[in-house]
Amino acid sequence: MTLRIVVPDGPLRGPSLELLAAAGAVEGITSLAAADLPSYLLLGAADVGLVAKDVLLERASGLCELLDLRFGGAALVFAIAPGAAARAHRLGRLRIATRHPVLTRAYFAAQGIHVAVVEVAGSLERAAADGLADGVVALVDAPPHAAPDDPTDAAPGGLTDAARARIAGLTVEGVVATSTVRLVCGRGARVLHTAELGALVARLRDLTVT
């Protein structure tokens, strides 16, 4: 039986399809918006998917993580605008623009810092520059080796040059989470397609683990 595989649209689509092709999986593949992948897997509309870890942390619970595919390295960083710290001290809280509200709230709550989270669909850096927010929690590129499961091991120095250019003018204060693309499935698929999933995991592991 052919597994129903979902992959993210956007920059991760090409590398995802290339890796699956190398593993011999070329049928039953659908490209979807990255944020929609967990719902397809949780509700059984797909059997297995390639999903970025930040999406899993932000949107999904109940999915089974099968393998770290070791590409698509990224870091979710907290960066603050010039003068924002003094303004936040005066107002008693920080205003943070992000597309990751769940992870952002959890990060600051763990530090005992009160923040107002502003969800922004467009440019986060523009939100900070225009005074909408004091800082941002933004996903930026990082080499895969700089994105371990423990974000405390991922220093801002591990960001790529493109990532540094994107947040130019903001000061990186911390790493909220790190991300690489993971192979994941729903609990039902893990029971119904044990053999097929096991074979796919084995082929992908041979291609990604050095």
C-alpha cells in the first residue's frame, strides 16, 4: 500500500521531495501549507509527513516523531529593537510580534517576564521598525548542526549570514527554540502502516545519518 505523504510548500518543498525521491518514495505525495500538515496527520487525512520542528512545537500534540531528517535548520530567536528595553521598563511589559504565539508565551512565562504577544502575518522586522512591537520572535535560518533539540545549545552565533541580514537593526537576546525537518505520523497510521513506515524510516535513516 502506498503511504499518503504530505510535505510543506515553500522553501522546504524542494529538499523534501528530493530526499523522498532518493528513498524511493515518489507516489502519493501532496504539498500543503506548513501550518496545515499537523491537522492532516492528526485527523488521518495523511499517513506520514515531513514537518518542521517549530511547527510541531507550535501546533501539534499527539503526533509520533519518527526521525530527524537533518535539513531545514532554523532557529526561533528573540530580538529586540533599539531603545525598546527602556520603553518596556517604563510601561511594565514587552510587546512582541511573532508568528509563533504559543512558543513565545511559553518562553517568556518560563522567565517570569510579562509580554503582550502581537500576532503578525507580514514582516516581523517591519512591525518592530514601525513601533508596533518592542521586539520579535522570528524564525531565521541556521545550519542544521546549529539546531539541536536543546535550544540552550544553539548560540545566536550559529545563524547564517542571510538570517543576520534579515534581523539587521535588532539585537538577538536569546534562542526560543530550534528546528529541523522531522518525519512524523499520526498514532493511527503508526498502527495501521507499521511495516511501510518502518521501511521508509530505514531508507531515510540511511540517507540522513552519517
